Amino acid sequence: MVDYFFGTASIICGPLIYALSKKRYEYNTKYYNELQSKVEVVTTTTDLNKINDGELVYINSEFKVNTSTIKDPILGVNFENCPGFSRTVEMYQFGATVREASGKEAPNNSIMWSTSRLSNSKNLVSFPFTTKDYYNTGLSIGPFRFSSDFIKQYSKFNEKVHLTSKDITHVPLTSFDDDTIEKNAERKRHEKDNPSWENRLKTTRMGSLCIVMNEMNYQPGDLKITYQSAGKSGTATVLGRKNGTTVDPYNDKEGSIFYFNFGSHSLNEIFDDYKHSAYNSYVITNVIGSFVFLVGTGIFAYIIHDRNKKKK
């Protein structure tokens, strides 16, 4: 009786899931088309003043940063006309200890780059400075103004920066002026544990920087520093709700619309991405509905087979 109930429910729910999913997809497609038709395109301050707060606005224009140059205070690498950058610091070290079948921890002799201290590398020097993100004080895109918090929240560090030794103006010796070390006692411990890296800086073919103990090959304790930026001088694209001279996420009963990215991106491209996401959800839901229906047909096939078997 239970299997009959689940079989019936599955056969009914499968097509129902498919029908509701199709209806939702058609509704979302219509919603995004209507929303796109309401977008106000902003190019000048005059355009901005004509639009009421709360309206959906789009701008694709050159961006300018508030501070022309931001700098890594550790290595002195300068980034001009840059919204922000990320410094990733990795140490060459032995892998984390592994647990054997007996339950005991055993050393891992494999050597790898890692941004954190691994349990099998306790005897190595500590990180003199760490992975950190740096942001500009603000930027403007056409007539719109955006704060440092906006850059921090929405920027993506996806542009690899290829450096050479000429980009470095300061190599850390035995003192570190990064704000990751706050207490004097901690600072002294770092100064004591870390040897001098003078004249040990080299660049890799991939544009990363390495501070090495041996010029011939990497040794445990060597550092690799990689930079990625959030974009350089060029254009940026924003789609969202007008709020004075800035842009916030546009929210309504259907959800939230907001887009920010460096480079030129058309309205059609942005809304096509939204519709593509809706289509992906539609496909996934269809797969679930089909699976539920097949489960139901499988249950009924089993019931019929079992009854025929008992009649024999």
C-alpha cells in the first residue's frame, strides 16, 4: 500500500514539477525583458540629475580613482590608477602531517607552497608578512562616486600582475613595517626568528616574486609573493538602483539586481547572464522532475511485476 502511494505521488509530482518550472522560467524571462526596458542609461551629470532616486540605472564609462597610486608598504610595489590589489604570500614547506591507519600522526615529506603554516613545518621561520588586500580610497565612473567600502565589497582581484625586480623599491630585512604585526613582543619575535633576505629576491617567469635562501633551487622556508589587481585604467560598468551620486542593489519582490565589473559590458550581455541563470535553474528542476517521474514508474513496474509473480 505504501509503495502504491509513493508511486502515485511520484508520477503526479514529476510532471507537476516540470510544468511549474517551465512557468517560472517563462515568467523570469518576461520579468528580465521588462526590467531591461525600464533601465535609464546615464552618460553625463545632466542625465543623472533627470533621474529620480530608486530608478534602475546603467552606466558604462571610464573610471578614475581618488588616489593615483597605492602601494604595498612591505615591498614597495606601486600600483597606478588601480582600484585595489591583493598580495598573496606563500611559503615553501613540508605538507601537513598525515594520520596513519593506527591513528598515529606521521610526517608528510611532500613539499608545497602554502599561504599558512602547515603542521609539519613548525621548525621553519614564521611568515614575516602575510597575504593582504589593499584598496583605493574611492573611484568615480562618469558622474557616479563610489567609496572604498564599495570597492572592497564588489571588486574582484582577477588580473595577474607580472612583476620584475625593477618594480621593487624595498626588500624586508629583519624589521617589518606591515600592520599585521601589532604588538612589540610579537615584532621582536619575528625579528629574531627571520633571517635577513637581503639580495635574495628573484622573479619567476610567471611574474611572481620569490625571496629565497638558495639561488639554485627552492628550499623550505622560501617565500613566493604574487600580486593580482582589480583592474587598471579603463572602463567600468554598473547596473543598479540610483541613490544620489552612487548606485546600490536594485531590490523588488522578485529579488535583487546589481552588476559591477571592470571593462565594457552591454545591457544585453548583463541581462542575458541573468536569463541564462534562470534557464540553468529551469534545466536542473526539469531533471529533478524527470527523476521523480521515473521513480514513480519504476515503483509501479515493480508492483505489477510482483502481482504477476504472485498469481503464478
